[in-house]
Amino acid sequence: MNEEYLLSRYLSAVELLPRYVKEKLFRLPESEMMCAEEIRLRGASGLSVVSAGRETFLGESRFSADELADIVCFASGSSVHSASESIRAGFITAGNGHRIGICGTAAMRDGKIVAISSYSSLTIRISKEFPGIADALIGGVSDGNGVPASCLMISPPGGGKTTLLRDFVRAASNAGHRVAVADERGEIAAMKDGHPGFDVGKSTDVMDMCPRAEAVKYLIRSMSPQIVAMDEISGAREAEAVKAACGCGVAIFATAHAADAASLRAKPLYAEMLRQGAFKYIIAVRSEAGRRSYGVSEWCEDA
């Protein structure tokens, strides 16, 4: 991957922060900037950078709840109110595709989080695209009619699932297949003013900042896709949307938190979808010494 690009993604994440924080992050060697995966800010322990799973602390600075709230406000384009639904889910996505995870004091109503206040920590996940990583994989997951079959992409949190999903969308779309993206968090396409910030292909339609389950149903009705892509299946409503899409003959590209196929079997939500034939292929993203590799396997209940 182009070093200039990797550096630019780091710098665009740093731009979400106030000047006194930027100065510390600019002091890192460029080699470390290019490898950075996350920037973390904690009220209790200060600023750190995560790279290849290792966290490096930068000085002894602390952050007040107000300072962290100001960062969230700036990253949301000074529109915290319009981002309130996303904040209740624990994150916002900046216009450049970087996701900011939020931790603090939760206000509860009827067993649900209705607000988060007194922010205690933020995590900026540096979003990157790697065009071409899907090219060697997508030809091996065909349904036999030239259209890619449904694929579930798995890894532990932060393992690169979304990056791979994004490139699967690009590759399938540029091969002439109609792809619709249910981009609830805005991380896949990074839409801004109706245009994607990442390359998601020429035959792709995106519905962003809408709950995945509703977006999948809407896209099938309105855009007649051959493939629907969605990030992080995590609940029964999303599983039902996947089932409905499969019933319409639509292939699904999706991601899930799991280390391997055995982990999927241990989780009832995924195990049931797989038993129903929702996904033909499992693609495991593996990371070792900062390098990622991909293992493709055809789902088999007895494997």
C-alpha cells in the first residue's frame, strides 16, 4: 500500500483533534504513523496510539469530560444533536470515515441507553481502504452463475472485517453486479453530500446512517440489488433481514465478530443463520505481526 496514502489517513484522523493533542501525535516517526490503527484518549490515563495490537502511551496528559465532549462535537461537524442516535449506540462516524467510539456515563430508560454524558474515553479507529485485497478471493466464491455467493467475513473486533467487506463491494460492483450497501455507521462508504469517500465501485447504491435491518429491506424494495452488503450482524432483526434477502434471491456480504468457524457455531444467532443456508462461504481475517491474511472456506454443518 502506498506510504503516502497510509500517512494521509493517519493525518486525517489527527485533524479531528485539538491542536495541543495534534502536536503530540505529529511527533511520532512517520513509520509509526503509517502503522497506527487507533488513537485513544482517556480521561484517566491520557493519549495513546494502537498499532499491531500494541498500545503506546504518549506522555502523562489527562482529558476532562468537557474536552472529550468538545472533540465529539467537532468530529460530528458541530451537530451533536443530529448525531445523538449514533452516540447512544456508542459511536459517531466522521465525514472522512473514521469511527469514534465513545465511553462515559449512560442514562437508561426501559433497559435502553438514551444518552451518554460525562465522557471518560474516546477511540478513533483509523479507517483505510486497500483496493485489490478482494480480487484474489472473489472469483472463488461464485454461486455458479457468475454472481458471488453470500459470504460472512469474520475476525475479532478491529481485525479488518470492514476493510475486506468494502473491497468485496468494490470488486463485485466493478465486475458489473448491482450492489446495495446498508451502511448504518457510515464506515463502509464514508458518504458525504451524496458521494462516497471510499471506492465502493461503479454499480453500488448506498443507504447510510439507517439501522441495518430497515436499510436492507428498503434497498431490496427500491434498488433491486443482486448483492446487499452490511457490517456487523449482531441481533435478531438483522438476522431476519438477511433471511428476507436470501428469500428474494439476493446474495449477502456481511461481517461478524468471531475468530473462526468454530466460534460461529458456538453463537446461536450465527449458527441458526448458517443452518438456514444464509451464507455459503466463511472468510476469516487473520492478523499476525501486523500483516493480514484471508482464509476462505465453504460452510459445512459437519465441518
